[in-house]
Amino acid sequence: MVRAIMIVEMAGRPAEHVKDSLAKHVGVLNDVNDIEVHSIKISEPKEIENSSGPQGTPSEGIMFTCFAEADFETESFARLSETMFDFMPSSVEVIEPSQVTLDMNEATNLLNNISGRLHRYDDVMKMAGGKLQQMGAQLKIAQEALIEKEKKVIKKKKTTSKKKKKK
């Protein structure tokens, strides 16, 4: 068995929602058949310093952070690594055993799991980058159209103004 403590953090607003969401997220550990949970402790939400809302308005954008400390056991180091990918903790401490040994099969599976996930994350990043480029191009077109429309409105106002002066 491998015993570990992981710290999972969450940020957002309002404070109650952050705490409830974190409790649900980490609480899933209790329902996993091959994980024995010793304890889950959830902190009270804390306001994130220097948070500001839109256009610098204080209080509009106040964010809260909350963390959970989960103490649990898995049957193997490989299962612990899968749990880390599932819960994305900010910190993990292996409590016991003091030394971990992996046979070649476990090590290969673990490395292939990490590699596969990294490739999926890379694909998501590439897709997001492509979407961002598309949105940037569309924004540029919209800006150009607005500038052109504004020029026409200004020209029309000047023409109307000249006609009024002539009368």
C-alpha cells in the first residue's frame, strides 16, 4: 500500500461555492473502491489579496481560495499517479512506504500514461491556440468594420453640418 497526503486548491467566487465545489471534488475519493480515505480536511475560504474587479473596481472581482488536505492509501504507486492526474493537486507527499520500487511493467505503464496525457494536453493547447487566432482575426475584421462605419458617420455629420451653415 502507498499512503499519501495531497493538497487540492480551488479559487473562485462566491466563497461558499468555492468551498462546496472543492468538497464535492475531493469527496469523490470516498467513492473510489480501491482508495482508502483516512481523512479529508477542507479549509475556510480566504480572500485572495489584490483582487480587483472589472476596470479596477474593488469588490466586484473579489476572489476566494480554499484548499483540501486528503490523507489516503492506494494499492500501488501507479494507482497514486493516476489519482494525481484525476485530482490535479498542487502538492503530494508520500507518507509510506519510505522506498518505492516499480517493476519494468509498472514503470512502462506509468510513463506511457504520463506521455499519453501530455499529448492530450498538448492537443488541447494547440486547439485553443488555433481558436484564439481565429477569434483575433475576427476581432480585427470587426474593428476595421467599426472604424469604417465611424468614418462614414463622421463624414455624414460634416456634410449635414455644411448644408445647415449654407442655409
